[in-house]
Amino acid sequence: MCIPDKNIYKPYLATIENIIDETPDVRTFRLVFQDEAVRDSFSFRSGQFAEYSAFGYGESTFCIASSPTRKGYIECCFRSVGRVTEALRRLEIGDTLGVRGPYGNSFPIEALYGRNLVFVAGGIALPPLRTLIWNCLDQRDKFGEITIVYGARTEDDLVYKHELKEWQERSDVNLVKTVDPGGNSDTWDGRVGFVPTILEEAAPKSDNCVALVCGPPIMIKFTLPVLEKLGFSDENIITTLENRMKCGLGKCGRCNVGNVYVCKDGPVFTAKQVKEMPQEF
């Protein structure tokens, strides 16, 4: 962010330029800042997050789901699960909402140059990785092999369906998509099984490779041992923990785990760092 004397508690005003219904309860907003100076100077890194406000209802924390290589707008993706997100869902194209941020650390993209990458995501947890996926694809020559393993409970629960089709058709991306047993239709063209199982079957090689993981806690719990079995070290497994955050500024204490504040020290951590956090995490 390049604007001096910014009140960190005051959101920028943004207009909803486009809306995509990803699933029956998940929606993507494309947002354009109303202030031209903000629009021109706003910058972020893949992995950072923002606070999005529905005026009169409050704020919710989501990642910035678009890539910093795409200029002039930002995107967020959210599920309607409470008062604020339901209020956000009622907004329409042309309406105004507030945006605070960007906050937090980011994926170490420069350290990934020349490496093979494996993205592992489940359900609504694809957006925090999508920003990095497009960041890498927009600079494709800087990276080795790119594999994406993505799954959800059912076909309907898959987000970014149009982008999954695009990734599947690219010769420089290996997309493995899956749904839980019973979640497929007769026309489903992907795998059937839980993400950790499908990941183990796909067996990406760990040599010169970094795994980037985001998903429900139960998915991560069973995915980390699979990655270890495949030879990935804890330092070469990276995840993001944005679902633990509230204020974004380390003030409310909701996201602290021991002496770690996820909103300030994260949300991006290696598996080694996560394992060093207190057991209550």
C-alpha cells in the first residue's frame, strides 16, 4: 500500500464490478476501488488477506483471491455462513462495500522460482491458493512442473469451475480433480475419492518440489502424513491459516496461538512452523 497517512481502521470504498456464483452458497466478487489514486497504488502479494465490510453489518476476513499480476481490480470469494457474509451476498453489481488491507505475510514466490509445485486444496479453500496459481501461471517460465490436486464433497461444491476447465486444457498444468465418494454424477470426468487418497495415488515427486496446501482442518490433518510419505520435508510444505482471523491487526486476540498472531505472523506458514505451535491449535 502506497498511500500516506492511511487510517488503518477506515476501509477503502470499492464497487462490485462483477459477480460469479461459484456454488449455491459461494460467490466471487470482482472489486474496483472508487478512488483512482487507491486503484493505481494498491498492491499486495499472493497470500495476503483483506477485511471486507457490508455497511451496517460488519466485516469479514477473506484472502485476496486474484493474482497481483492482474491489475485494476481485486477479487474475493466467500461462503454465506453468517450475518456479514449473508449481507455481502445480498449486494449486487454496482453496489459499494468496504475493503481494508492488505494484511499478513505472503507466499514466498521468489523462493519458488525454478521449483516444481504441487497445489493441494479442498472445497472453499481453493481461493487462497488460486491467487498464487495464477501468479505462477502468469510467469510460467519461472517455474517447473505445476500440479493441482483439488477436491470437494460434490461436483456442485467445486469453485472456479470455468478455471478448472481452463487448467485441465493447459499442456503445462497437471490438474487432478476429485469429489468425495457419492458426490459424482454419471457425467463426472474426474476422480472419486478423498483428497489425501487421490494425492497419494497421484504421487507427485518431492525432488525440487514444494507443496502448497489449503483446506478444512480434517483434510490438512490427513494430507500432511501423505506428503511426508511422499518425501516432502516440513520446510517444503506451506499452508495458510486465514480462517482463524478477525480484526487483521493483532488487536482482538482471536487468532493468537501461543505467542503467534496468525494475522501478523501469518497467515502463511510452513508445516514446520505449524508443528511448533501449541497443541491446542
